[in-house]
Amino acid sequence: MRYLKIENNQVLYLNSDEEWETIDKIDKNILLYLLNKIIEEDEFEMDEYKEALIGNKAHQIIYKNIYEKFNNLINDKTRFQDESRELYRDAFEKYQVES
């Protein structure tokens, strides 16, 4: 599902009510919501950052930073999941009920 898009020289994000809003209205709660979507969903999509497509300078700055951070998280998501599983595997095995 696409959560961040560039449209009509603006950057828009999909909020928790599934409505599109301009990125200059984003706050920490929405960022947390989007981060959770990256972690929970297999298909988190966002438009590639292209400065030439964004007419609003504030949108350029905000989206460039968010895009870079989110893209890094998406790329490292599998590694984080594997490390988490490995870290807690002993505890899972210790407390797992045999069936």
C-alpha cells in the first residue's frame, strides 16, 4: 500500500483515517503510525524522492529526510527482524509449551 506520494508538486501522506494530507502537517504521532506500518506490512510503498517534482521547498526538505530514514528502515527490516528473533530465541525456547 502506498503511504507517501508526490502529486501536483506536493508531498502527501496517508493518515490513520486513510485520508491524504500534505506533509507539512505531519507530526510525531503520524510518523510513529507510518513506522509501525513499515514494520507490520510487507508492502509499504512511497514515491521516490525527486526534488524536481516537488514545488514546495518545505515539502522538499521534510520529504527528503523522511524518505531517507524510511528507506533505510525498509532496506534493513529483514536484518532487524532476524536479529530480534535471534536475541529472544533462547527465551522463546525456554518458555515454549511443548505440544
